[in-house]
Amino acid sequence: MSTGKMLFLGVALLGLSACAKDTFITHTGNMPSAEKVEQLKNGMTRNEVRNLLGSPSSVVTLDRDTWIYMSSEIEQIAFMRPEEIDRQLLVVKFNTDGKVANIEHLDQSEGKQLAVSEQKTNAPEQEQGFFRKYFGGVGQISPFGSSGNIDE
């Protein structure tokens, strides 16, 4: 075999090896084990749930009586966009007495994709004139702390 053909073959093999499938799988969240989830029962208190499952991934802001435990597996091949391949949610709802009233176990098949709007809403405060933009902060900075008194 000639040197040119050997060099070409070496470069071709090197180029093909660069196209190897490098798969990275990332696990996120703090989903408790199946054994611990099976021990969860209606009527348990918040402290009993926290001792059994640990702190939740999230507590619903407007409804402090809903705790969410979640986990997700994300696969990324080389430089391609990451893709979620698995998602698990455990939703624990408490009644007004602080005891477990409902337990839901959801997976990725029960989720819905939401379209994200690209539109922007301008707030009137963001539209500043020239003087307010460049001179609006004059006099608001206090070099001696928050009160501005030198004698403190």
C-alpha cells in the first residue's frame, strides 16, 4: 500500500472516530426510593413525611399544603440539544390539619408540553427619558451607609 493511501486511510479513520456517539445521562431531583414511597400513607403528618422522604423538591407557592418530589433523566449526545428521557413526580397534598390527604405519582407520559411565548411586554418604568436614564440615580447613593448621617 502506498504512503498516500495509508495517510488517507488514517485520516478517514480518525475522522470517523470523532463521530463516535458520546452519550451523557444526567439525573436531577430528589425522588425518594420506591420502598420509602410505599411507606407513605394518608393521615401522616408533615414531620413524618419529611422524616420518611426528606425535604421536597418544591412546595407550591400559593398552596403551601402541596409538596412535590421530582426526578428527571436528561440525555445529551455529544453537542446536540439535551432531551428529557424520563420524569417522575410525587405530589403529596396535606389537608388543613397538616395530615396527608392525597398522594399522586405522575410520570412523563402524563405531562404536557407548554409553548413558550416569545412576545415581550414593555413596562412604562422601562421606558426612561435621556435625563432619567443617565442622571436618575444622582443623589441616591449614600457613601456613609443607609441613613446618610455622618455622626453615627
